[in-house]
Amino acid sequence: MATTLPDTASTNATASQPAPTAPKNSILHQPKAVWAVAFACVIAFMGIGLVDPILPAIADSLDATQTQTSLLFTSYLLITGFAMLFTSWISTRIGARRTLLIGLALIVVFALAAGLSGNVESVIGFRAGWGLGNALFISTALATIVGAASGGASSAIILYEAALGLGIAIGPLLGGLLGSLSWRGPFFGTSVLMAIGFIAIFTLMKKDAAKPVPTPLSAPFKALTKPALTTLAVAALFYNIGFFILLAYTPFPLGLDEIGLGLTFFGWGLAVAITSVWVAPWLTRRIPRTRVLWSVLLLLGADLVAAGLLVSSTAGLITCVVVGGALLGVMNTVLTESVMAATDLPRPVASSAYSAVRFMGGAVAPPLASLLAVWFTAATPYYVAAASVVIASLVVIIGHRAIAHVDHEVEDELEEAQAITAGE
């Protein structure tokens, strides 16, 4: 998406001492504080798919139903979405460093507590706390890396996107490997790695020099009165139902062990990372955003129908998962870019208001899918997911007049990175 800019730093030269050749700029030449935040970003984004490979194991070990187990996603997403309404208000008052550390500390504590739990209800509750920590951390990490990195914003964004993609792809794989030992393994592993990240940021990152201008508490709520933002948020709500039925329900009909599920969702995460970071920006430079949105939503609907038809075929369902990941990566980035271009509101405010609505769809989807599978057939959740994303495409098409102006907004590198973050 972004290319590394040449080093423009000048060197003092005298007549007797020729100017040395400027060193090649590299994203690897960064302050230690930047590496500390980037490491923590990898672990934080791993949490997106970490639980997928161990859902059946949790159900078996804790004598829980499929619907109960799916609530691990619901509690996480509900609290993450709710917290997003307040992260800007918090970080602009206590500073980025404290916000990062509080977010990491919450993840450490709640991931450890989830791993020590003796029943599924406790794991569900502790996943909610994990979601709160993740919302605080992710909402602040990008700005921190860009502000502290050397070599300009372009190098910082490449480094950040590399951390994001690595985390999304590795999360399911690590979850599968640790989950093959015990369903508790991924939770303990996350807690340990996040503790390392906490120590690194605490020791290597300097205290904030100055606090930003405080964001009003009411700002995200007022943002939802804007027709363009509301249209996109409603489309995202229905889209996220399809997204999280594919992500949270599929481990059960696949019937694979933890390693098999880890490899499957590693492919899913890799597809999400590649298309969100590279393919989505390439498309929006050539095709209007609104056209990308409804087109990809219809393709996703077709993929979900195929998943329903192939639900009894392991190879077919795995293919649908990976193809779905590629489509989801495009949707996440383009939809959030559209949100950021839809109004003249500060981007963090618009993003937080939109995220709070869309996560409602994600929170409802996993238990809904499980109940539909019990009441009807194993394929039914995929057909409902397909119908939901088709509704999302219709919202975009019918509401085009309210959002048409997003087709003409040009995002710079930093704004694209912000969109990728909020989208994931």
C-alpha cells in the first residue's frame, strides 16, 4: 500500500570534509519504543482469531453447548464495541502511554483468568474484560507508532501494517498449536506475551510530552445523527452478521482438531491481511468505493451460499473460509475508509461511533448461528449469513445518495492505515 520514502535528513558538510552519503532509510531502524509497541500490536491482533481453533475443545472440556461457547465472541465484541465509544475520551485525557499500558494490563489479567477458569460462564465473562483492554490498546497504538517512529510516517505505517497482518495470520495458528496441548494454552500464551509487551512499553516508551485536545464524551453519539455515517453503520451491522457467522460458527461443522482448525484459519487470516493491506487500496484507486462495497458484499453472499451447499465437504468448506477471508479483508478496509470520508468529523470519533454499531452485528451472529444449526440444519446459518450481507449491499445501493461523496475522497497513507486498524 505504502512505499518507503527516501531519507531527507541533511548532513552538515564543510569544504574540507565532503558530505557523507545519506544512510538508506529502513523500517528496521526504529527506536526501541516503536518496536515495543509493534510487538504488542502483533499480540493484540492475534486475539482476533486465537479462540477459533479451540472452540470445540472448550465445549468438550467444560461440558458446554455450542451456543454457550459461541458467546466467547459475543462478550468480547459487545464490550469492544461499547468501549470504542469512550476510548478517544479516555486517551485524550490520560495520554497515549497510560492508555496503552492500561489496555495491555487488562488483557494480561483477563486472558490469564480465562485460562484458569473452571466453567464456560467464567471464560465468557473474562473474554469481555479482554475486549475492553483490546479496545483501549488498539485505539492508541497506530498514533503512538507514527509519532515515535524514525524515517517519517511512511516507514511507521509499513511497520504497523506488517504487525497487524502478522498478528491476524498467526493468531489462529498459535491458537491451534497451543490448543492441541490444552484449551487453556492460548489464553496463557496471550497473557505471557502481553505481559512482555507491557514491560517493554513501560520501560522503553517515554511519558507523553503533551496531552491532545480532549474529545467530548458526547461526540460519538452525535456522530450517529449524520445520515451518511448512519447508512454505513447499518450496512456494517448486517455485514458483520455474515462475517462472524463465517468466523465463529465454521469450526464446528468443519470437525477438525485444533491443529487442523489452526491451519484453516491461518489461511483465512493470511487472506484477510493481504487483501486489507494491499488489495483494498489498489481497488479504491481504480473503482469508486461504493461500487467496491456492494460488489464485494454480493460476492461474499455467493461465498456464504457455497459454504452452505458444501457444509458436509471439509475441503469445500475450507476453500470457502479462505475465499471469505480475502473478501472480508477488502470489505473491512473499504467500509472503514468510507466511514472516515463520510463526514467532516474527526476520524477517531467517526470510527468509534461506527464500530460500536457494527460490533452489535458481530455480537449477535455467533449464538444466532448455533441456534439456527440446532433448530434447522448445519447449512442454515450460512444461508442466513448470505441473506444478511445481501441486505447490507442493498443498504449501500439504496442509500447511495447519502454516501456518494465518499467516492471522491482520496485517502493518504496514514488514513488508510487508520481504516485498516478500525476495520479489523
